[in-house]
Amino acid sequence: MNPYDAVLGRSFASNYLGRLTTILGTMNPQDIDRAIAVIRRVWHAGGQIITLGNGGSAITALHFATDWSKGVFEATRRPFRGRSLIDNMGIVTAYANDMSYADVFVAQLRNIATPQDLVVAISGSGNSENVVRAVRYANEIGCETLGLVGYSGGKVKPLAKHVVWAQVDDMQIAEDVHAIFGHIVMQALCQTEDEDRA
């Protein structure tokens, strides 16, 4: 017998998938639809969609930039100006060394962001200081800001102009929801473009 069966009464995988399914069922589809609309609006206006995050969320940010830039462009032939602030480790480590790790994103935004852009800030806790500073700066210069958070939402939730919130005290489940959001966005942008051409 699997040791988890005795403790949980079922397999660990079933338990995890059950918790993920429950959280997905609590998500507000309107929040996701509004986020998609913001991304689409900035994309159509020619703005940049700039993603950022730490740890697992850094990889999610990079995943978004990869999927959206390649997948959406290939499906629609409309250029998608997606970029991530975590893919140039030279820049990240230079700012971390010369300034502070708390400034690695805001320092990059000062160089590349314009008011026409969207900053997608991913933080499971919502409290990563470098993410908070990036959202605050992006708001100050007039960017759209979208926060993807878990737990209580932390500081990012009230700070970002738009929020997708996985209300769960589990980092892995929150990160799963954020990754799913990225795939929803890609398919939605490709599908709506197909509908517009019909």
C-alpha cells in the first residue's frame, strides 16, 4: 500500500489534483476575461507586454513571454511585443550587485517601459519587494499593471490595476493557477483574432 493512502485515504496525486480543482473552481472568470482584454488592448496598440517574477514565478514570467510572443504571432501574424525581465541574467545580476536585488526589475523598467506598456507582475505571496517596486513604478509612469498573486494577495493585490488572484495558501497550487492563466491567454488571443477575421 502507498504510505499516503493510509494518511489521506487516497493517493497523494488525487489529493493534490483535488485541491487544484477546488481552487480552479473558485476563480472568478470575469477577472481572467478582464485581464485578457487588457493584454489584448495593449498588444493591439503596439505596447510591450513585460513580465516579471521571482523563483518559480520567474519561470512562469518567461513562459508567458515565450508562449505569447511566438504562439500569438504565429496564429495571427500580428507582432506581439512580449518580453521578460528575467531572461538576461547579466542585467539581473548587474543591478542586484550594483544597486540591490529589490531594484532588479524597477531599474530595467526605467530603461524600457513606456506608458503604452503593460507590466505583468507574478508573485505567489504578493509581497516580493522587487515585484512590488516594479508595479508601483509602472503605475507611476502610466503603464497598465496586472498582478498574478496567491495567498492573501499581499501588497501587489491592492497595488496592481488588474488582478488575477488564486486565493490559496499553497505556493505550488498558486503557481499552477498562474501557469494555466498563461495558456488561457494565449488561446484566447489566438481565437479572438480568428473571430475578428471571420
